[in-house]
Amino acid sequence: MTRQKPILVQQSFPEPRPTTNPYIVMLRDNLEATDGIEVRTFSWRRALLGRYDVFHAHWPEILVTGHSPVKTAARSLLTALLVARWRVTRTPVVRTVHNLHRPDGLGRTQSALLGVIERATAHAIVLNESTVLDDSTVLPRHTPTTLVLHGHYRDWFARFPQRDAVPGRFSYFGLIRRYKGVDSLLRAFHGLPGAYSLRIAGKARADELALELTALANRDERVDLTLEFLSEPELVDVARQGELVVLPYREMHNSGGALAALSVDRPVLVPANKVNARLAHEVGDGWVHQYEGELDSATLRSAMAAVQAGGRSARPDLSRRDWDRAGRAHLTAYREALSSRSGRRRGR
């Protein structure tokens, strides 16, 4: 029996670096270990001139934006050429739906290009059972989907020191953007009297936001704020030192932050929604605490009291998030995307 050639998949992420999101590194490694898949990491030369069967987009807004107007214009032009190449070669696009909506602050050209990429998507990978595609999301309702649950970080973070929690401490870690609600966390904590403390660490994406958070933190000597990129050992340290990790996102669909906290055995406080309700049921009682409406000091107090009361298992149940399932599920999605382009000649 002739062995079928592997599917060549051009990923939208470059070769991982020490600062790369561990999700991307673990995904790359798992896909490379899966029979039937051959991975190409991203460069503009590979994407525009290389041979591949499927293009896999993760955060496509990265393709069309740069750190300056000149770089943004250059990337937009390259993306337009890339989309044209897909059309000529009939290359299907697979999209992992990390976020349901486009980020704010995009220009007209960037928004138009993202619209073209969305319409070119042949198959979507969704990271939880609650994802519903409709006319308000980044992909239309008729897009075929494959469920691949967001993997855990337990094995990845296990190599770093696992410190004990500081009694009464709340913590927040990770990249800080406006929608993540860190300003709301600081205001809520400021109204919470008593022997509590708050540790916040992560790089702010905008200088204006950094200044605002610094001013809020300076109002309360119990707050320890570091607005710098975290190494992985530092991230684990910040997460583990909190008795409760607080993620007050104003919009939360797939939270790598929640899984990161659970992966180092720390309970989390998150907004109430269907995704987080499913996660709470999945991992076991006492690990995922939810709140309705705006975060306030009463919510922080009651959540911390619930955590300190105990009653949860020794570790959250993350068995459904094992990475060995991800490669096979991605292979299914790639095959579905290719089969949707009937009559297409494979570009080898």
C-alpha cells in the first residue's frame, strides 16, 4: 500500500523564539510529531513563494499590522499579494478562532484585508464547545468547524520553581490590553480594606494605559505593579504567589491565562459566561469562580473567602486538554479544508 504524502501546512507564526507563547510552541511540536502533517513556520518568502497545501492562520491581524505606519503599509501590501497567491493556487485557509471579534484600532485597509482572509477561510478550528459563529463573528455562520480544545500548560510549566501562595494575595499576569480590565481590578482592589495584597505583572500594549495603571497602583501601597514582559519562570512565580488569579477581561472567549493559572494549580476569578461555566464544570468544583457585571471589591472579598475555605480537589482536572489529541484533530481539519476545494491540484 502506497503511503499518502503528508499535508504541507504553512503556519502564520514564525519559528518560535524564547518569548513565543507556549501554546504556539507546543502546537508546532505536536503537529510535527503527527503522521500526515509537515509544518512550515512563517516567513514572507515561504508564504509567498514556497509550496504548501494549506495556510493556517492564527491571529491574522498580525499579518497586516506593524510597529510603524511604514511597516503596516508594507505588511498590508504583502498580505494582499499573499491573498492573491491563495486565489491563483486555490490554497485553502484554515483559521483557529482565538478571538470572536477583530481587534480595535485597525485602519480601513487592514480591516478590508482581514475581511478577504475571513472570506477565504475554508475551515475553522474552535477551541471550546461554546463557540458559535454568526454574522457578528470573525467568520460567517456557515464555516465548517473542528473542535480542538485549548491545551493545558501543566507539563510546560512544571520545570520552573513552584512557590507557595502568599495568604490574601490576588494576582494578575500576562500581556495587558484595555479589554483585559486591569484598570477595573485596581479600582475594585482599592475599595477592599484589610490585609490583602495584589500583584500585577505584564507588559502594557499602550503607553497611555501604562501611565493610567501606574497612577492607580500608586494609590495603594498593597499593590505591586510591574509593567514589563514576563519570562516564563516569572509568569509562574506571579501566578503561584496569588491565592487567587483574577482575570477581569471585559470580553473572554478563549483564555490561555485561565488555563495557565489552572496549569500551575491556582484557582481563577473570571467573568461569568458559557465558556467559563463549561470550564468550571470540566476542571472540578472550587477552581473557577465567576462573577456577573462589573468587578467590585465585594466580589474580590467573597471569591477569596471561597478559595480560603478550601473544598476543592488537589489539582484541577485538565485531562481533556492533553496535547496528544491536538495533532490528530488538526489533521482532520486540514483534510476537510482540502476536500472542500474539489478539483484543486495540490501545490507540491
